[in-house]
Amino acid sequence: MKVFIVEDEDHSRKTLINFLTKYVDNIEIIGSSALVTESVNLISRLKPDLIFLDIDLPDGNGFEVLEGIDEPLPKVIFVTAYNQYAVKAFQVSAIDYLLKPIDPLLLKSAVQKAADNPVSIDNKKDIETLSLNSTSAGIKKLAIPTQNGVQFIKVSEIIRIEADGNYSMIFIKKQKPIMVSKSLKIVGDWLDSLRFYRIHHSHIVNLDYIQQYIKGEGGIVVLEDGTELEVSRRKKDNFLKLFG
């Protein structure tokens, strides 16, 4: 794969190049840049297969680089200092990321995934969503990898999530359920705890869609789509406190 690096910190850029050269096979580093406009021009001309993209740049950010490149876009691995919302945004997408300082083993793994995975960022709308999610106070959409690319789901339209072994089934308003290859715990970590609550080891519900609570040992919630779900006994008190 032909690799291009967008990184404004000299030390980070040299470290990344050193690690790529030392630990990763079958790649060619064809260029690097520290600025948005220069990066857009070079990437458009050199046409790399993979970009390592820093988010914060002196004259803008990495999302502006992607917005300036013609489609189809190359594969992307974001490089970022820790930011909880940025990390969440990448976790819920088909796009990989590395935290600074870079771990060479994680770097090698990320490049291998990029080589094996045919999915890249599909279009400019996806970039806008990812940019919004990485800077706002919460995730607005989930980006679910599918066989054909990436499907974006509005979080506000998720009714509930149900555990299915190491997978999770996401039930969406007026759409067919979607299977995602993540555990219920991981999916739950993506979501706003003020809107979603895990009422049972197998169920997370969107509190906005609860229509009725039926008393019992733990109780039953009835959702707007008619689904009835058990509330575990140990979750009951905290669940009811959410409604005052």
C-alpha cells in the first residue's frame, strides 16, 4: 500500500515513519505534510491507498483534508491525542484510529486491518457525521459496518439493543433490526447514559421510547413498538430513579 502521512508535530511524524519502516511490511511511504491545503494537493496528485491523518493541524483539521479530496477516498487511520468524543466517534465507525503516543504493535494491527478491509470512508456526508461526533458532547449517529459499506443510524431512532452472544441486535424506528459484531457492553458504552439504560443483562432501552412500566419482582417495561422487556431485580431501583 502507498501511504501518506498528515502530521504537524515533527517528533510524531518521525516516530510514525520509523515505526512503519521497522514494523510494517508491504508499504511505501510516498509523502507527508503538516498543512490542510498542502495535504489536499499532494494526496490528490499522489493518490495514496492509505492516509495517516492527525485531527488537529495548524491551519485546520483532518476532516477538512478529507473534504478537499475527490472521491473515492483512500483508507484512513486517524492519529489523535486522547479525546473521549473523538475516540467514541471512531469506535462506532468502520474507520480505525491510533492514540498518541503510538504503540508499534497497535500500528501494525491497524495497517493490517486497513489492508484486509475493503471499506473506506464512503462519502463526504460520512465525514461530516464523523467530524460532528468527534467534537460534540455526544454521539449523534452510529456508523455500523455492513457488507456493502457503512450504515449510519440516528441514535435518537434507536429503540433498544438486545444481546445475541458476542453480537448485538439494534432495533430502529421504522427500519429492520441491524446486527453488529460488538457485545452489548461495548454498544452501551457508545451511547448516552442519560438517554439509554441497561435494564437487564440482555437489554438496553432508549428511555424516550418507554410507554409503560408494569410492577413486579423486577418489573416489565412496555415500549412504544409494543415490545415487553423484563427489568432485572437489581436494576429496578436505579431504573425507577431515572423517572424521579
